[in-house]
Amino acid sequence: MSVRRVAFGLGANLGDRQAALQQAIDQICAGSGITPVAVSAIVETDPVGGPEQPDYLNAVLVVDSDLAPSELLRLAQAAEVSAGRIREIRWGPRTLDVDLLAVGELISADPNLTLPHPRAHERGFVLLPWAEVDPSASLPGHGLVEALARVVDIRGVRGRPDLSLRLPAVPAGT
């Protein structure tokens, strides 16, 4: 399989939110077949839908990978499990949420993995950080991420310059 640009959306609103996001980055980037490219700044976001709950911290991780989409989804779900994610209430609070936003230009309506993420084009907390780290990225079927970020509703999305995430060091020769 050829190498494709992959974007993951990261979010947490329970426990040590920043640590959960960093743990997800470290775990995903440690996978074989993953080359870290960039991680966005953190934004804090009002919850969207679901029950009353704490605000989220969100970020976007961009990697290059030759893994199949199903394997990328497995990595995302494994990171959630490692952070203690329990799926009880749809759109409910969570220790970690990792969404596979896009895998290159792939489009899939598979019920187990819809690509691109079906609501990514509507979410300021996804588009703003994604455009920051990969402005030329395209969201298949919707257009350039940077253009989408300019027109999406960003009410409830606030920068958090006091917080940051880092990509893990890539060993020399890889």
C-alpha cells in the first residue's frame, strides 16, 4: 500500500485532558508504518451535543502512513482504550476520543469506518487546528481544509496558548 497523509482528531474532557492527548500522540506515533508529521496547537471547545459535560481539549495529529484504514482505526481505538475510554453515552464525556478524519483521498461508506469523517467539515475544533498544521490538506468530497476553516462556525472554540503537545522524537534512519 502506498504512503498517504492521515489526520486524526483528538479530544478529551475528563481527567488530565492534556496528558490524554499527549498519550494518544505517543501511542499512535509509536506504531510501525507511522511517520509523525505535525501536531496542532490545543484548542478548548464547548461540548457539542450530548448531555451537560466539561469543556474539551482538542488537537489534530497528522502522520504519513502506509497502513490500511482498518489498521489506523485499530490504533485510534487502542489509544482510547489505553486512556480508559468507556462508551456509555453517545456524545457523552470521555477520557479520550480519537477520530480518523481522513486517509489521503480515500472515500469509504463502510459502516465500520466512514472516510472522511462524516462531520469533520462542520467542526471548527477539527478544521482550525488541522488547517494550522496542514493548510494544503484536502477533505475528500468537501475541499481544502484551510478554506473550510475560514467559513465554519468557530463559536465555542478557544485557543489555549498556555498548553502544548509535542511529536515524539523519530529515531535516526527512519
